[in-house]
Amino acid sequence: MALSDYVNTLGQDLLRRHGERVHKLSLHAGFTCPNRDGSKGVGGCSFCNNASFAPMARERAAVREQIASGRRVIRRRTGARRYIAYFQAYTNTYGELERLKALYDEALAEPDVIGLAIGTRPDCVPDAVLDLLTDYRDQGYEIWLELGLQSAFDATLERVNRGHGWAEYAATLRAARGRGLAVCTHLIIGLPGEERWHARQSLLRVLALGVDGLKLHPLHVVKGTRLANEWRRGEYRPLTLEEYVDTAAELIAVTPPEVVWHRVTATAAERILLAPAWCARKWRVLNAIEAALAARVGGPATTQEVGHGTGLSGR
């Protein structure tokens, strides 16, 4: 069995809708974050070192060059020949509209790039940007707006210095989905002060508003962050692998079958990862989640199907 036997994964969703394998290409377009440059705050989130999820962040090349480099790696590894350009590092809607359009257009000019995934904060998506993304969608491109919520609890968001709250997320979510844009929401398990029930309630609040995709991450303690200092002082205890796997399996099981899981775990480079050590072993985590889902189902069925009594559906 594979994870996709239990979960409506992005890879399988794209395969069903496009008739072939489609892979995301991660890009760093040179953006910063309003929570780092002083417009909303300084220092960024307490857990944030962008190199933990975007290793290219310090070695930026032109968008077309990054696509060419990523294409070579992915073709060799997976055989995929169509791609979604994933603007990942920092806040990829934080800039003048003309600059955003130029960068997005540069990616879409590649003939094998069929769409965009735009990672951003929920408080940095003005109507003009939503209209631009809607225009791309209307031209036939695959468009995903990826909103970094992390938690639905304002007290948690304040504690980790996110610089926004639930209200900003809800407003942007409604504005995006009102235009028919697909939204993928990012959530983190293991944030300071949160327990398992917080993660479940965050997911349920997100689902209640409506969402098209989800990403789940364990909280990494990485070098160069305030969270690392808290961890060294014994003020933060990272999740165990078992805690993360059990929580992730529970969240997947309560997710409607039409919602697409873009990611159910995330890794950090060993050179900057401090804790938990298991976060450097993606396949170990994925295999453990798959086993936990198999134990819940007890047979070859989709966990999301079992939880809701309906089959998977494409958008």
C-alpha cells in the first residue's frame, strides 16, 4: 500500500486531472516578509529560518534558471515533464503588482510550466493580486494560493510573533474562494503552548470556512531562531515522532475526501536542524503515517472516504 491509498494527495489529484504526472518546482524570487522588514514587525516568526524549507534561499538565480535546474533534477528523479512553479520562500505576494506579474509571467513563459503555487501570508494578499491570479486561472493555468496560517488560535500566533491573526486569514480565504481560486492552507503541529486538541480545532475551523488543499508540518527547531533559544533554555519541548504521527493521522481522518493534501510532513536540512532529529527523515515519517492510517482503516480503503462515507472527487 502507499500513502495515496489512504489520502487524497496532490500528486494523485494532478494525475487524475491532467492525465500525467505533474511536479512542483520550488522557487525563491527574492521576496522578504513584512514581519521581518519592519512594516509589521521585526525578526520574523520565532521558528522561521527560511533555509529550513527553501535551501535555495541564499543562492538565488533568475526564475527561468531555477526552473531549468529544478527541471533537470525532477525529470531524472520522477520522469515528470509538466510542472507547477512554486514561489515558496518568504512572502510571494509582498511587492508591487508590476513586479509580481513580471515574475509570475517569467515562470509561465516556460512551455512545460502549467501553473503557479504562490506561498504567502494571509495579511499580504490585496484584491489586485487576487485579480491577477484569477486572470491566470481564467487563461487555463493551474493556480494555487498557499496561505500560511499555522494555527487558528490568536494567542498562539501572537506567541510565535506571526504578526497576523485568524481574522486576516478568514477575510483572505473568503476573498480568494469567492473568485473561485483554489486555496491551500498551511498548519503546524507542535507550536509552543499548543496540545493535540489545538491542532484538531485549527483544522476544523479551517474546514468550516472551506478550503481546497492542506499542508501539515511538524514544528522544527532550527538554528538562528528565537525558538532555538527557547529550546536550549528548556522552555520548549519538541514533539516525539509518535505524537506527530498520531495527530497527523487523526487530522487526515476527519478531512473531507474532496480536500487535497499537498503535504503531510516536512523536513529540515540536517545542517540547521536542532530538534526533533526525526524531522530529517522524511520517509520514516511518511511510512509511520501510512502505517497509522492503515491501522485506522483496517483494509485497502481511503481514510478520508471512511471518515466521511463518500468517494474522492476532483475539483
